[in-house]
Amino acid sequence: MLNITQQQLADMVKVSRQTINAIESGKYTPSAILAIKIARVFKKPVESVFLVE
Amino acid sequence: MKTNYLLPPCCKIIGWCMLLPFMAIFLFVLSDSSYDGDIVMKVFAVVSDDGWFKFIETGILFEIGIIGLVSSLSLISFSREKDEDEYIEKIRLQSLVQSLMISCIVLILGTLFLYGISFLLFTLLNMFFLLITFVLIFNIRLAKLRNSCDE
């Protein structure tokens, strides 16, 4: 992994730190656009951002 | 992910500054109906006791209070947060739905249990209820979110 902080990731994908925090803790499912941005940062497939219950 | 339908963040500060004086005017006129220091003006009324489309002379302090209160609450409600993104947008939508539900329940309960002058007073206050509830719910949820992230 990239070993970056929530704030750094938030700045990279242009959202607030709260949003990254909410995604990490499973409170919020990101939109497709945000998921693509996060996936690009980590160089992973988009599906890996989502957790299917 | 910018939301274009909201006002700029500075409008929220203007709204909070306007809220207190206009709320004071509104509550003052509401509590003291016999107040004779009202600003009397000739105004155009679409419908009045004199009929349709007439100029009438009336006190306008109450109207100033209502318009000011609605404007300030609207400015607070519809201003973008500085860090507005899709998650805050979701919280905004949820808060709006919750406040609408509460407002509908209060309206039904008021209609069922309030009669006479108290019902008139209730309908008057109910005009602002949706906006006030939305401002409260949205800001409490936002504060909780920011606090939980700081911990």
C-alpha cells in the first residue's frame, strides 16, 4: 500500500477527510467517480474499493 | 465534485448574522400585538379585506420580521459548506428528508390537538418549522461527523 494519511488521500481525490474516514469505517459507500479516483491512487481495480455484503 | 445549486459559503455567515435581529422583531411583534410603534406604509395587496388588487395602509413590521427570518434561515440552509463533498451532500439530503418528516408529523399533531387562536399561532410558527428543524439536524450531524473524525 502507499502508506499515506487520510488527509493526504482526501487531498488527492479532492474530498474532505471526513468522507475518507466514513468510507474506511463503512458508514458511507462512495460514488462511482470517487471510487475510480481512489482506485487510481492505489493502482487497484475499482471493485476493490467496494465491499459487497 | 462541486455542487452548483447551493449558495457560496459566505452566505451562511450573513444568514447567522441576520437571524437574531429578525427573530427578535418577529417574536416582539408576535408577543405584543397592541404595539403602536409599527411602521405604517401604503402597500400593494393582491387580496385584502378591501378586495382584490388594492393599495392599503398597514403596519409592515411583522412582514419585515417574517421576510427577514425566512431569508436568514434560507441563507443558512442553502449555503455550501467550505468542505462540501458528496458525503456532506448525502447528510444534507438525509437531514432534509428527516426534517420534512418531523414537520409533517408536527403539522398533523397540531391540526389534531390545537384549536382556536392557538391553532392560528401554530400555523404561523409552522412556516419556519421545516427550515429551523433542517438547520438543527444538519448542523448537529455535521458537528458529530467532524468530532468523530477529530477523535
